[in-house]
Amino acid sequence: MSLELIKEIRIITGAGMSDVKKALDEAKGDKDQAIEILRKAGQKIAAKKSERQVKEGVIALERAGNKIAIVSLACETDFVARNQDFIDTVSSLAKSLLEQGKESFAKFATDKIQNELIVKLVKICS
């Protein structure tokens, strides 16, 4: 497995280098399978954390014409709430809500949080 492949997967997932290497080892070098392994790991982490109490978070507002989208995303610590990836994700979610409408937004937001944001933040916080 090449360093370029590890870098590419890190860019896609935001996961740490050692996590990417472990996922690639488990996937026997298959890029798509390694990405899926990392995403599933993010879902497991999200499930474990779902029972915990959240006291921090970020609210984002987006406006287009006469429509306004408001998204709040809660987290456990102020360290996470101040993380730029977390802030950018909340802003991106508000833009997506405005563009997609609330009907398809919930699944999109859940997938984005579980498959991208949690993997990135676990890397930063661990």
C-alpha cells in the first residue's frame, strides 16, 4: 500500500494516518472497502456517543431570498465546538438544508455527521 493511497483516503475521510493504514490492511489494500470500514467505524462511535450528555454546540444560519435555514449541532465539549471542521460542517448543513428542503435533509445530515465529521473529530480528540 502506497503513501499516496493513504494520503488520498485521509483527504476523503479525514481519518488519522494509523486508522487509514489499519483500514487498508483490513481491506487488503482496497481503497473503497477501506473507506467503508472507516465510515462504519464512525457509525459505531456515533452510536456509543449518542447516550452521552451534550452541553456544547454550534448554530448556523443560512438565508436565500425569503427562506432561512437554522441548524444546530450539539457536542460534548467546547473543544469540539470550537474545532473548524465542526463549525464548517454546521455551516455546510445549513446550506444543504436550504438547498434540499427538510424532507431529504435528515438522512443526508445523519450520513454526513456519521461518515465524515465523527471520523475527523475522533482523530483530533484522541
